[in-house]
Amino acid sequence: MLTIDLNCDMGESFGSWRMGMDDQVMPLISSANIACGWHAGDALVMDRTVQLAASRGVAIGAHPGYPDLQGFGRRRLQCTGREVRAYVMYQVGALMAFCTANGVTMAHVKPHGSLYNTAASDEETALAVAEGIAALNPSLLSVGLAGPRGELVVRAGKEFGLRVIREAFPDRAYAADGDLVPRNVPGAVLSDPQEVAQRALMMARDHRVLALDGTMVELHADTLCVHGDNPAAVDLVRSIRSLLQAEGISIVAMGSRP
Amino acid sequence: MLTIDLNCDMGESFGSWRMGMDDQVMPLISSANIACGWHAGDALVMDRTVQLAASRGVAIGAHPGYPDLQGFGRRRLQCTGREVRAYVMYQVGALMAFCTANGVTMAHVKPHGSLYNTAASDEETALAVAEGIAALNPSLLSVGLAGPRGELVVRAGKEFGLRVIREAFPDRAYAADGDLVPRNVPGAVLSDPQEVAQRALMMARDHRVLALDGTMVELHADTLCVHGDNPAAVDLVRSIRSLLQAEGISIVAMGSRP
Amino acid sequence: MLTIDLNCDMGESFGSWRMGMDDQVMPLISSANIACGWHAGDALVMDRTVQLAASRGVAIGAHPGYPDLQGFGRRRLQCTGREVRAYVMYQVGALMAFCTANGVTMAHVKPHGSLYNTAASDEETALAVAEGIAALNPSLLSVGLAGPRGELVVRAGKEFGLRVIREAFPDRAYAADGDLVPRNVPGAVLSDPQEVAQRALMMARDHRVLALDGTMVELHADTLCVHGDNPAAVDLVRSIRSLLQAEGISIVAMGSRP
Amino acid sequence: MLTIDLNCDMGESFGSWRMGMDDQVMPLISSANIACGWHAGDALVMDRTVQLAASRGVAIGAHPGYPDLQGFGRRRLQCTGREVRAYVMYQVGALMAFCTANGVTMAHVKPHGSLYNTAASDEETALAVAEGIAALNPSLLSVGLAGPRGELVVRAGKEFGLRVIREAFPDRAYAADGDLVPRNVPGAVLSDPQEVAQRALMMARDHRVLALDGTMVELHADTLCVHGDNPAAVDLVRSIRSLLQAEGISIVAMGSRP
């Protein structure tokens, strides 16, 4: 049976500020990446989000980021490997507390924003993230980019005995080499629910994606990243989910596939 | 055999700022309360301090505080029980990550500064601290004041199945009812190493303390709190330790006594 | 000619988090209280909000709060007078920078949330806020509660040579002594636009308010506080503004009345 | 008459953490760069440090940095020009409040740590810093590196009508092109008081420095940066000051030279 994981960033509210439509998205996904209070989220939000995910049977992952609330973790911060390792451990540990209290086991770790991107291009960062995860629990899954730019994270994961889950983006354009087209390029972000759902299907069923130049590219992804920050984004997740299920593809948490 | 625990707040450096003489104090104590990054400490300091404690065989406790770095957690912040519970869980979880990575088990939780004092006088806070600890691991020891003002914490601990460790302060004056004399009262803080060591001995051996009014008061303490923030404080710990050992009292971690 | 000021808290977005409907509200009010980055707002939001107010001819005030982003400045933080004074100065100074850069003069200072409430009940805080304002510019207006609970702030203002502007809340119930009814009392918050506008009119024209027990109470207010955090709140401001203008009352910034 | 300015970073304590020997250093320097609470310092420390500088007749400058307390502003944070401009304005404005309250005028702005270095190599940052300063007060002096690496800051200052003060480091080795030798190169940092004082004298009197390769390099500096974070550093400042004065060079604030 074909399966795929749908993952989404969750728990990004902070204090009195709301962000995301977690209540609507949670029933549609199989894995939730929960912010850990450094770039988004706070202790109350983390508790509530873990509970929500647990109640829906959604797999829980930590979503650690740079210590930059003001910049939502989207700005690169020059850090040593020792810093990154300790930052990942701190945030994953904090989220683990809420998993323990809610009787669930953490499944994966996916770095957020600029930390995710830096890990894809900077070996010291990639190794530090992997080392931090493995130091806590080597059976935690590590999430990295599918395609050529994910290689550093895969190698770093291997170095520390982690299983790396490869992630693709149905709403993003890809280049002929399997790499993401940068956001500032026209056409880099797709928003038509039918088109995005078709791309998700092709990723999940055929392990391929239609590149921006019209060529068909191989892309082996274990999880598809979706968004839930506005009603249109939620519609898009719904559309992806419907088509995948209609085509007989089960949506199951990233760890479930052997 | 008589035993007592000596506990000290550790890991209170932050970023480029140093605080405390952890290297000198660690060999002298049996339990370290390690700051968790909200009122003091940071991820790198936590990692280093857990390692230092582990290497010396010192029992490790979390030292969670209010989210107030600027005020060092010494200012009361009006929080709901739900907030306190989540704040304790977040911080204890973060420190647990470094315990796991360093192969040691966390032994206790002692709230810091104003959170410690608020728990002693506000039932909602006392219950929330206990609930947060128990939600993570009910075999974690909870630390509270010896004497009448510690009753709220003891009862809150019982409510959630926690063992509460009672703490006394050899360098602080006590009132005839077994309560601490407020710091602003003349004579409230003692600094003579011989005198403080004698008081520690009396606490550990006789379960008594000489009150400010000259009466002898019963005081049942399982752990004595010492300080390590300056050379004089370290001398004082040394003096306490020497006298206790000379009198045949073993200094062992708070959890060790049945 | 009768005049009144309508003031509203503005610039409460932070980083990637949006709060408030500043664009809709700004054209409706005469004074904007702009958050200064400690409980809400950030440097970019402050710059943008000052610009928006200036472009609409709305008077600008600083809205300093406790250093508690997580709690949105709504939780009491035990601070010394020296701390409060310095915190007010820091935040007001920071906002002044954006006033200077945008070619406008700051008109008033209104403490936010718990700092506002604490100043109403704690003399040390009231004096410290006034001292901080006066140290920067004694011609800045200070905003405090109308009614009996505003007396501390009035006296503190006098002590430091400040003119104190008295504030009333058209959408809040009042007790027979002119004090606000606490929010948790049923009926404490009003939401019917017609009713709230009528109360605003009575406050502005008759200097009176109908108390919860049916008695008519004198209340001398120079400014009415309105909210803009959701569409219903904006409708309410619109309703107040329409009725006041229809009744010939000019809506002008708080400093304009001699 | 020959004159030179001695500047030092001051007010870097934070909350309960002490840093620097401000009391000893202040009488020895002519310009103080005061931290503004984002990478170091807090409102109380700023108030105290401005007072201390004012009481000694030392010129006051703002020392804004990246929002990174944990990293002491020493880590590059990827920021847009709009962010840098607003961050500079916020911090300079906050310090201005304490200048106003203490009856002194701010003289200069010197970016801290990584912001200083980024401004030297990234044009967008250099322009944003200059724009932020000029928006507040174009008669504020801007401080940048002497030598070739200072050109971006000089040009950015010109763009916004600022006078740029060039800074040299008597305790740092220079390359033959007038650029600083990176800290990780052996010999990059000098610590012998006699030698450092001699280099300071040569910088102030001859506008030259002996480069690491033995060549004599022209270097036009208006201010010499000194440090005060430990007793040896303070001795070094004393040694510099004594030799300069013995050689008839007056130590006066950076703005004083026409």
C-alpha cells in the first residue's frame, strides 16, 4: 500500500498573539512540527498543541529554531556547532516535557526556518543538529530536504545514527536538478489547489516532480510539507488530502513507513 | 549513620556574563540546583554544569524560575497556576535534555528565588509547581522550606505524590516559630564560618536551630542550602563541610536518605 | 465648543505576529498610545505606527509596559520605583526616536496594562512613572484613570509638574463611587454600539455616567479609551465617533483642551 | 596642540551580572560607548553609566548592537537595512532618554561587535546605520574603523551628512595595508603595556603604525579604542594615558577636534 506523510508547522502562536489555524489543520495532517518557544510558541501553547496533536493521533515533532522571536527564526544567526547542538537539545527537551505529560512519544525533529536552511548548506550546523538530536534519543527521526540540497543533512544523520526523513514541497517549484526554486523567482510558489494536489500525488505515487523547465525530475520524499497559516492554505491541505486518499494513498506519520 | 545533603544554586552564568564559582563549589556539595535559562543560565552553561556535576558525582536538580532574566527571577510575577505549571515543565524538560545527553538522571526540582517564595505563600503556585514536576516524573524530589512556612509545599507535593525534601539555611537567622527572619532585619544573615558551621551541625545532628531570641527550636531539614557566589561564600561551604565530616556526618545527595 | 479625545492602543503587532486593526482605527481617533517593544511592538512596528499616526494628524503617546512580552504586560511584576522610572524612560526614549525621525512631537505617555493598574494603587509606582516622564520632558501629558482610583496618579503628576489627563471607558460599567466595575462582574463590559456611544456622549457632554446600580455619577474625563482589536471593536469606535460628531462634539487630541 | 580621544565600551553589566570596571576606567577616558540593552546593559545600568560619564565630563555615545543578549552582539544576524536602521534608532533613542534626564548631550554612535564589523563589509548595513543616526540627529558623530576597511562607513556617513570619526586599536596588530590582523592570527593581540602605549603614541602623534611585517603604515585615527574588562586592561589604559600625556598629547573627546 502506498503511504505518505503530511507535515505542518504548528504551535506558532506566542503569548497574546495568534498564528496559524491549528484546530482546522490538525485533523488533516499526520505529523505536527511544534515550535519550542525560541522563534515562536511558548510553554502554554506547546502544552495545548501537544494535547491537540495527541487527541488527533498526529505524530509529534520538535521544531527548534534560532533564538530570534523578533525575526521568527527566519534570519541566519552565525552560531558555532556547540551552540547549535545545545540550542537543539534545549528546545527538544522542553517539548519532550509536554509529550511526557500528555502521554505521547516524540517522533521527529525538524529544524525551523533559517536553521533548516543553514543545516542544508553548512556542514558544522548539519552535524550539530544531528548530534543534538542523537544525544537525546537516536530513534528520533531527523527531517531534511529531499533532493540534492538535502545531502548534508542525510550524511550528518548517518554520522550520528539517525534515520533521515526526506521532505518535499508540493506548493513550490523545483529546478531540473531536483532543487527548490528560490522564492523570489516568478512562479516559485504555487497556489492553485488542483495543481498543488496533483503535484503532491505525483510526489507520493511516482516519486517525481515536474520541474519549472518542463522536465520530469525524480524526487524521493517521505513527507510532504503543507501550511496552515490562512484559510487558503487550509483549503490547499484539504485538496491534497482528498486527492491522495481518492488515489488510495494512505496518509500516515513519517515514522510508519519501514 | 547520620547524613545530610548540601545543596547549592549552580549554572547561573549567562552568555558572556560569569556568575558563581561553580568549579570550586561543585566538589564540596552533594546536590546542584541548575538554572534553566529563564532567570539565569543558558543552553551552553546548562550543558557544561550538568557535565561538571556528573563528573563529581553530585546529584542534579532543575532550578526553574520566573521568565525574568533582567530581575534574576527575584521579582514576583503574577502568574496563573496553568502558567506556573507549564513554565516548570518547560524548564525541567530543557534541563532533562542535558541530563540525558550526559548519561545522568535528574534527582530533584527546586524553584528559584521569587517562585520558591511564592510557592511557600500561595497555594495555587505551590500546587502548580508540584503538578508540573509530577507530570514529568513523580519520582523527582521536590524541595521546600523546612519549618512552618514550608507546609503549603509539603501538602502540594502530597497531593501529586511527590516526596518533599525540607531545606534549612545555616547562614540565616530563625525566629522562635521556626520561620526564617526576613533579610532586612539586623542579624538576619550570618557570615562567620565557625558560627555558620556550628549551626549547620546542629541542624544536621540535632534537628534544631538557635533562634534569634535565644530559644532552641526544632527544625527538621533534609538538606542545607549553601552559596558559592564569592570566595567568602566558598570558604563558608568548606567550613560547614569540614565540621560536618569531622563530626561523622556523611554528606550525601538529598534522595539518598530513605 | 465641546471637545473630547478618543485614544486607542496601537502598534501592538510584534515580529511576524499581527494584532489590532491600526489602519482602520487610526482615522477614527485623535490620540494613539504606541507600544514600545517591551510588552508589544518592535522597532519596525513603532516606526510604521508613528508614521501612520503622523500621516493622519493623530497625536502620539508612548505606551510603556512591564518587560513581559509573553504576558503582554498584563501581569503585575514586583518592581522598585527606580526600576519603573528607568523602564518608563527607556521605552519613552525609544519611541521618541521614531517621533523625531518622522518629524512629530510626542504628546503623552500612558502606561500599559498592569503598569497602568499598579500606578493606580501603588504610590511608589505612580511616583516613579511620573518622575520618569518628567525627567524626559515635563510638558508630556500623563494619562490616568478618571474617578477616585485615579487620585494617586494625579498627585504623582503634580509632584513632578505634569499635567494629568483623566481617562474614562465608555464600554465599561462604573460603580456608584465612580470606580470601574471589575471585568469579572457580570455586565462589567458593554458591547452594544448604540449603548456605548450614548455613554460616550454622556461622558463627553455631561461629565456623567450611569452607574451599574442605576444612579447617575459625576465623572470628569478628558479622553475616552476605545479599542481596535477586532471588527466589532472598530464598529464601536465608529459608532461613538458618529454620535459625538452628530451632537456637535469635536474629537481633538487630549492636549488641545486648555 | 596634539589631541586624541580614548574611547571605551561601558555599561555592559546586565541585571544581576557585572561586567567591566567602569568606575576605574571612566576617569581615564574621554569618550564612553554605552550599551543600550539589546546585547548588553539594561535601563538601570544605562542610567547609572550616563550619570558616571557625565560626572567625569566624559563624552557619551550610544553603542547599539544586534538583538542578541545571549551572544553579546558578537554573532552576525542577517538583517535587512530597514531592520538595522530601526534597531539603531530604537537603541540610540533609549539612551538619549538617560542623557536628557542627566542633562547631557549625546555625542556619538558606535555600533557594537558584529554590527560594527558587518557595517564595515556590507553596504546595506553601513547605510542603514548612518541613516538611523542621521534620522535622529545629524550632528551625532559616527564611529568607524580607520584604514581601508573603514571606507564603507565613511561613504555611508557622507551620504547622510554625518561626520565619521576614525578609530584605531593600539592593542591590535595591523597588516601592511592598514587593515587589522584577524584575532586568530598569532600575535594579533598585544598585551604589553609599554608596547601598547608606544603604539598609541605613534598613532596619535605620527598617524602611523608598525605593521606585523615590519613596515611602517600610515593610519589616520581620531580615536583610540581601549578596554576595561579586567585589571590588566585597566593597567593598559593607564599606561597609554600616562605616555600620551607625558608626550604633551591632550586626551579630549572625539568631537572636540575641528
